[in-house]
Amino acid sequence: MDTTLIQIVSIILLVVGILGTFLPILPGLLLSLAGLLIYKFGTDAPLSMVFIWIFVGLTILSTILNYVIPARTNRKYGGTRWGSVGSVVGTLVGLFLIPVPFGFLIGMFLGVFIGELLHDASDKKKAWNSTKGALIGFLYGTGFNFIVGLAMFLVVLIDMF
């Protein structure tokens, strides 16, 4: 296969992977990692295997943190399991039913808030705090994923030139 075509495919995967770090419908870092691997093994790139192993490790760590961070921040801000379940349901509903680019975010926050109100309708402050915890958890996880995806993209881009 032509080296230029392989480079284009890997760059496309890396860019789509970066988009996937904040769009939950795309497996962000997995796509970025696929682009990195295609670049490394599909071309004669002198990219060190150390980079590959570091990014594999960061992708695995990110996958674990994507489950741990929201649960920790939800609990830290007084949230319950109801808010966590509401977050998942709201994300899915928002992704498919709210026709704006970030409908999944609106759905997630509404889901957390409504889930907490279903748990205890009298404590709106707790529901707001749980929603704030969901936002902070989302920002932490997304920020980490974005930085790792961007680093993969930059490593490949620098190696190309």
C-alpha cells in the first residue's frame, strides 16, 4: 500500500479520535491509537516503540478512569446511584432526541438532575450539586482523553515532518 495513503488514513483516524474524546458516540482514544498503530506499522516510520507503549498504557488508563472519575465526582458532590443512572439514561436520550450538537451533554445533566430528584424530590440543592459533580467529572475525563489524543496526533505529525 502507498505510504502517503497510509499516512492520510492514520491522520484521519487521529483527527476523528480527537473528536471522539468529547463525542460519546465515537471511541475516541481507540481510534487515535489505531491511527498511531497504522502509522507506525504501515510505514517505515522511525517512531519509537516507547511512544506506542506509553500511548497504549494511557489509553487503558483512560478507559478505567472514564468509569472511576464520574462516580467519584458524583459521590464527592453528594450524588447517589440514582444520579449516576440518570446520567447514563440522559446521555443516551440526549444523544438521539435532542437535535443540537451537544444534546448528549444536555441529556446527561438533565438525567443526573432528574435522577436525583426521583431519589429525593425535596432536596433540589443536592440534585444541583450532583449535576455540578457530573460536569466536573465529564470535564476531567474529557480533558484527559483530549490531551492524550492530541499528543498522539502531534507525535505522528512531528514524526512525519
